Amino acid sequence: MNTADSTQLASDGKRGAVSEFEESNHYNDRYNRISAQPLLGDAGAAHCLNHVHRALQGIAVVNTLLTNDRYSSDNGCEPLDGYMTGGLHSAIQALAEMAIDKIEFYADRIDEVQQENQAVSQ
């Protein structure tokens, strides 16, 4: 590294050598697909939809892995072992159950609110 590079780093306020453990990992960030703003103050809907969206993304990724594994094994490449494929199938099941649970919980919550509103109005 020449002195111009280290001067640039110093003027930016950054160190020259950053450990991989000190860097933020963008893979751990969560980006909400649904904004709660247009849902008229019902943050529960956005929360539910974002969880379902993440679960469906996970299912799609695992499905792609399993499909690619099948394709590669059909073309003479070494396939994933049974533990890996079994674990991936379990992950799909867990993600699907999580999404279903979120939707059912939110639907139950809406029913409770409607019943409370009817009781108050009578």
C-alpha cells in the first residue's frame, strides 16, 4: 500500500486493516418488503406480511438448492448427501409452518378486534 492510500484512509477516518469480524454483515440485515405506512396504522399487517415474505423467499431459495442438486446429480456430479437434503426439506416445512402460523395469528387477532368492536357498539 502506498502512502497516498493510507493518507486517504486516514482522512476518511477508516483504518487500513479491518477484521472480517468487525465489518457489518449485510446478510444479517432484514429489509422489510411491506411498509406499515400505507396500512393506516395497522403495523400488525405489515409485520405479518414481512414474515410471510421472508418465509417464502427462504422456501424459494431452498427449492432452488434442491433443484440444482437434482440437476447436478443427473449430470454426473456428486449430489448432496441424505442428511443435507433431509435438512433442506425440513427447512421448507418449518418455513411454511411459520408463514401459516403468522397468517393464522393475524387472522385471529382481526377476529378478536372485530368482536370487541361489536361488543362496544351494542
